[in-house]
Amino acid sequence: MKYYILPLIMLPMSVYGQTTKPDTVSVKELGEITVVADAQRTSATKTVYIPSGNQKSTASDGVSLLSKMNIPQLSVNPIAETVKTADNQGVSLFINFHPASDEDVSGLNPNDVKRVEYLDFPVDPRFQRAQHVVNFITHSYIYGGYTKLSGKERFIVRSGEASVYSKFAYRKMEYDLMVSGDYNYNSHFGSVSDETYRLESGSVRRESGTETGKRHERGLYSALRASWNKSESFTLRNLISYSRIHTPINRTTGYVNFSNLFPSEQFNTESPSTNSSIGWNSELYAALGRGWSVNGTFQAQLSDNNSTSNYYTEAESIENNADENLWYLRGTAQVNKMVSDKITLFSSVSSGGGHTRINYTGTSNAINRFRQSFTGITVGVALNYRKVSGSIDGGYAFESNYINGKTMDDRYPFTHINVQYAPNQKNSLSIWFQYATFSPDATMKNPNIIQQSELMYISGNPDLKCSRNTSANISYTWLPSNKWQLSAYATMFLIANRQIAVYSPVGPDGMMLKKYQNDGDYDHGQIGANLAGKFLDGRLSFSVSPRLLLYKTTGSNSISHYPLLVSLNVNYYLGKFFFNGYYGTGSSYVDGENAFLRKMPMSYSVSAGWASRGWNIQLSVINPFQSSWKLSEDTLTTRWYDNKMTQFGSGYHRRISLTVTYTFNYGKKVSQYGELNGEKNISTSILH
């Protein structure tokens, strides 16, 4: 398949005027003229950014590099270390056309990055039909590689992580090894809630609050990958991984008061858990000649999850123990045919399945068996006419869910349409539309009724149906110079017949039952922009991003909410030293699944660091004037149940973070290939 990859931007060059000997004609000496290459350019297929030497030498990983580059199509939060589009959509990170997880990006050597590409709905099959992509193009190694040692410690909040990442290339093979660990010791978590239960027997008000909390969590992730990727026409990668998340201590004490039915009491909770997983990921791409190419991915995972959720008062004891075993297999194969330089046809088949077994013991005893399978077929065409490119695809999917002897099937169509227009290298306009389906997971379909508190039971719904989603976006990117860049957008996101938790007084003994239902619609829109500026030869840069969010929901929890959010990110470089400042206004949103309105505090930070000869040391002071441990304020108002809850944790509390990274290279580097691919999150279907 033919790939439309922009050439590297030319390095700055100097052109000097010439001086001739004067004769009868007077001659004026020309001054020095400096031609500076653009550090960014856009086209109908992608936008390319060239990181500066300061940005690369002072960045410690991929996320920090994106934060320093202030790319207008992206929203990067250096505190939370998240990367999203400017309109808050998810971004798929790739390194040299290969999927990259958090571990890949943290192990990236920024000095190896040659350019960063941003793409919407890329047609290149190596991007695996991802919708919004950031692709790091890096050097590779003929032989040798690098080893990167990283450590981060957060003071006051007591958490941190450490990792070792090593890459080694020899002949046509490349090997990646990573081991990382993290811990989080939190003694300031919990919640205060004010609930109203409108039961058939009468209304009951329940007030509860955490007085003490203690949580110790430790994580381990390890992965090994072998890659044959020394040719642009053929790559084969295989990865095996092991991850474990252990929470030996997770307990709280507090109070609970009732207006009637029950006396006021003290409560205790114990919720330790252990989750472990073994995974295998495989990836293949081959160009077959005559415009034909094939690509495919395969994933397999085996997980074992054990959790305990015990709630005690003087008069009540609720014990729920869950033992979960699950496995799944997933695979996708795509065939591509380049009919001409302007037209490419593609078709893909995705299929997978899995089995989950959960044993509940304690107050509620049950055994659950889930079997899930799906198959989807997609066909599409991509067009590229210089200044205009785009694609349209459509498909049909089939899902089957078996839950405790009951089988449920669902069939649905989907489509994606996108068009990009770039009249020149400084302007581009993008429009995309998609119709898709949200399928409920096994947790939502879990049929068991589990007691959660004195008045509340929780259950899934085996008859839960898929929700249809329609979304559209129009965005404009303007790159007038190296000094200014701008991205503006408007987005619409609609979910019909959404899947949310609905509360009704039909639980055992007339108590409240929280059960997932198809209930109402969820409408969300955004209007915003991201302006980036660079001054003092690039030593000072900033980005400012205002966004207006629009929410309207119907059903058992109807809400209209229109918050305005603003974030500011500033970077400054002084020799080997670098500085950063970040500010984000307090944010809020309406949750599409849980139906609550959540408001969160503002966040801000100042950082200073030093980088030289492979060392990168950074000290950050985060939220220095925020002594509160408040995470969020949640509000839920329904016909039968109301809840006002304040949640506590360390996310917005003041803290000091020290990050130290040391990278040393060995061997010879050329070309442009990969970083480690892995994922240490462990899925679970246990009700909680």
C-alpha cells in the first residue's frame, strides 16, 4: 500500500548577500538573510510537528514531550499525565505505527523522536482503524539500543513508581524488556453522603461519612517483546506480559445516621483485593505487492481476581466475597487494496470471545457463568485527491451473551465518515461523523442481586440492550507561523436509549434496588479552541484552551448543565534548566453511565528541572495552596432516590513530586521503529 508520509522539514539554513567592487554604479551591501524552516505543517491526511532540541532534551517521556510541544489539536494535562484531543476525545498513541500503551510511552527516549504526527481517522492499516492518533516517529538501532531507569516519588500523599526499560536490536530482530512497580499508601480517602430513599413504606434519610480510612495498593508490571520489524513491508511482533495489583489494606470507619427504621451507628468496612493477569499480544503487517497488503492483531488474556467487600455496624453485617476467573481471545484481520494513487479499498473482520466465572459467597451466595462472543465485518473506501482526503466505511456486528443459562443476541450496523481539506500547509478543515453502538459489559448484565448497604441492593440486567450512538465533529487547524498555532472545534455526541443505573423500591424486603436499565437519552456538545504561542526563539511557549460544555439528559435523571472550562500550560527553557506552569479551572460533567453530576476542584502546578548527559531531574509543586482532600462533589436526583456525595482522596491535595530519569545509549541508531507495547490494567466483571 502506498503511504503518504511527508518528508522531513529542512533544517534552517543561512543565505548571505555578496559584495562586489564598486565601479560607476553604486552598490549597496545586502544584510544577512536567515531562512527558518517551519516546525509544523498540515495536509489533508495529517499534521506533522518537529520537536525542538530543548523540548526533546528536557522531556522525560512521551507525555512530557507532548506537553512541552503545545500541539493545538491536543489537550495534555502534565499533572494527571493524560493526553486527549482538544475536544476531550480519546487519543490512541502509536510509536512508529505500532500501538503504544502507558508503559511504552513512559519508556520512550525523547531524544530519539524525529517528529510527531497527529491524524484523524487515518486510513493506513497499521493504525488499526483508530479514530484519533498521535504517532511518534523515532530513530531505530542497527545494533544496540538504550536502557532507561525512571523513578518518581510523591511527598505528602505517599505514592510513587519505578521502572526499568531496555531496548536491544541485533540484525533483523529487536527486543524490549520492561519491569515497573508502583505503590499508593492513602490515609485520606472516603466519602460523606446524604441519601434519601423514597420507599413504599415511607421516606428514609441516610447520612453517612468516613472518619478514618487507610488503603495500601501495590502494582507490578513486566513484559517482554520480540519484533521482526526491519522492513517497511513486513513486521511481526509478539509480546507476553504479567501484571498484578494487590490491595492488602483497604478499610474505613465512620458513622451512619437514619431518620427512621434503623438507629444511628458506627460502621467499619474491609475491602482487600488481588488481581493478576497474564497476556499475549501479537501484531502482523505485510505488503504483498501490486497494491495488496494485510495486517492483523491478536490478543489473549487470562485473569484471576479476588475481592472482599465487608460492611459492619453494631446491628448489621454484610459480607461479600468474590472469586473471578476469566479468559478472552480477540483477533482482527484486514485486507487492503490500493486501486490507484487516489483510491484504496479495505475490508476487515474482527472476532473474539471469552468466558467468565464468578463465585459470590457471604451474605449473598451465587455462581455466575458468562460466555461472550462477537463478530464484526467492515468494508470501506479511502480517497486522497491532494488537498482533499477522507474515507467512508460501514459494517455489521453480531454479539452473543450467555449468562447463567440465558442467551441474548444483538445485531447492529455502524458507519464512519470523515473528510479533511487542506488548501495549503498552514490550514486544514476536518469533518467526521459516526454511528456506532455501545454494548453493555458483563458487569451490567450480571443477574445477581447483591446487598450493598442496609437499604440498597445492586443488580445487573441480563435483558439490557445496546445503546445507539451518533457523534459528529468539525474542526479547523491554522498554522500561520512557528510563533502561532490554533485549533478550533465543535462536537456533538448523542446516546439514545442509554444504559444507566436506575433506582426503584423493588428490592428484597421493600428496599431500594439499583439496577441497570435502558433509560432516556444523553446529549453532549462542546465548542472550544486551543491557541499555542512560541516566543524568544522557542524558549518560551504557552497554550490556552477555553471550552464550553453542553449537557442535557432525559429519563429518570434529567439534567441540563453548561460549564465553561479553561486550561493554561507554559514552558520556559534556560540552558540546561527548564520550567513549567499549568493551571486548570475547576471542572464538571454529567456522567453518561451513572447519571450523576460531578464537580471537581481546580488544579495547578509549577515545575523546575535540569537535563544533561542522559540525566533528567524534575521537581514539581502541585496544588500548593489546597489543603483539602476533596476529590469531587456528586449530585444524583431521581424519582425514588437522591444522593449528595463528597468524595475524598489525594488527587487534588497539595504535594511535591520528584522525578529522576537516567538514559544511556549503546550501539548505532538509524531509521524509525518501535517501543514496547503492553497494558497493565486488569479487567473484572465483579459487582461493586
